[in-house]
Amino acid sequence: MYYLIGASLLFTFLLATGIALASMMAGTWRVLEPFCSELRPDTRARLLFGLRVMPIVVSFALILAFILPAFLLYEPLHSGETVGLKLSIVIGLTTFGIAAALFRMFGSWWRTRRLISEWSRNSVPVMMRWASMPVFKLRHPFPVFAIVGIVRPRLFIAEQVLDALEADEIAAVIGHEFGHIAARDNLKRLAMKLCGDILIVPLGRSLDTNWSEVSERAADEYAVGLGSRSTALNLASALIKIARILPDKPLPPMPAVSYMLQTGDSLALRIRRLLALAEQESFTTNRSGRFLMPVVALIAFVMIILATNGRLLESIHDISEAVLAILQ
């Protein structure tokens, strides 16, 4: 029963803290969004990603630093506590969320393997001097121009895209895909989905949508930064051509994939932004997130200091006991 009570406490804290923080982060973005319109897309993308994963990251950090040590130090082996119905429901919900996240991770890995295998059978390798990764010409009903995979990414380009685009336009789109690789967007997309699964409740979906749109604009700017103002025009032209040959049917699911297929307002916004970049005298990209490292190190240092405070851990255990009493 000792270990079951401990697991119940950890699961309860994870679910409650995660949901509370996720609600707070979603509300924070609604407040910040009007003030962030002037930020560069890469900065906005990092901010959105941080807001999306922060609830789960913070919850696990607090559990490992405070809740678990407090329980192990101050909880007697035979406390006489039991697991009631309400606590069982909390355990079930949290277990379901963690299992769903693990299943999502395995499913994404498996679907990515199958997608690569299927596309590899319907493609042939091509040599492109602009690409430093394996590139394949693909037979596909959609005008695919996609980076597939996380650890060893591969670039797949549909035959109709190669036929429709000029050489400079292809180079510009490859630069865009390099932007996704530099930002590790496929990995971030998976991490955001996992965090959403653990929370169970559909909080933070707006952060996912906003991040997807902003990350595309950030990759556009990365491509322009690698090239010149003409790259912006070539990329805008490529987007228009790809949109024109896009079939009028839903895009099939693509796990761990960064692709160029977009329509509607998002596409129009990207094209306007690219045209604006083409008129700038100079442009540089800034994908560095090094300014975050000192902040993370400082927070970790403070947490380590607090985690060695016996009085604080004893107070946390008392609060935990009160929470468990309510859920008995």
C-alpha cells in the first residue's frame, strides 16, 4: 500500500498541476498574442513551444525535486491510508494519459517508419547540390515537398513539384526545409502532442495551431537568411505553384513530417511576408536559443537548493497528506 499511495500522490500532482499550468499558459498566450505580433516568427515559435510543453516539464520537475523526496523521507511505511474511489479515478485518468502519450510516441515512430518505407518504394534517389541529406523523387498524388524523420531526416519531393518548379525555386524550398531541421520542428511537433496526451483534457490546442503556422514562417525566414532577397521571391513563387497543383481533397496523415502544403489565409500571409522580406536591404536569421540556457541553469540551481531544505520538504509532505485525505 505504501508504494500505491506514493504513486497515487505523484499521479494526482501531475494531473492537477499539469492541467492548472496548461490553462494558465493558454490564457497567457491569449493575453500576450496581440503584443507578440511584432516579434520575429522564430522567436514566436520558441515562445509558443515553451508555453505548450512547460506545464508537463514543470510538473515532472516539481515531482522529482519536491513531491517524491518529501514522500520518501516523511511518509511512514504503515500509515494506515487507503486508496478510495476518488483517488482511484485520478490514478486511472493519469495512467490513461501517460499510456496515451507513450502509445502516441510509439505510433508516431511506427507510422514514420511505414511512411518512409512506402515512399522509398515509390521513389528514386536524386542528386541535388543544395541538399546535404538524402533526396528522393516521389510518385505521390499530392505535391509533396517534405522532410520525414527526426534522427535521420530525408527529403521527399513529388515528381509534379520537380516538373512545376524552376531550379532556383527548388533551392529556395530546400532552404525552407533546412529551417525546419535547424529548429528541430519534427521533434518539437511530437513533444507538443505528447504533452497534450498526458493532460487528457484538450487544453493548449490553440498553441499547437499557432505554432504550426509560425514555424512555417520562421522556416521561410531561415531560407531567406541563407540566400538573398531573390530567395524570398523564389520561395513565394514556389508556394503559389505548389498550391495550384494541390488536389481538392484532405491531406493524408503524415507523422514526424514537415511539409510545404498549405492553403488559405496561412498561405496568403506567408506570401505577403516573403514579398516584404524581398524588399528589405538586408536580412539575417537568429535561430539561437542560447539565452535560455542561463535561465534554465539558474532555475535548476534554485530548485536544488530548495530541495535540500528539510523544513520545506516536511511542509510539502503535510500538504500532500491533506490532499490525500480529501481524496480518500
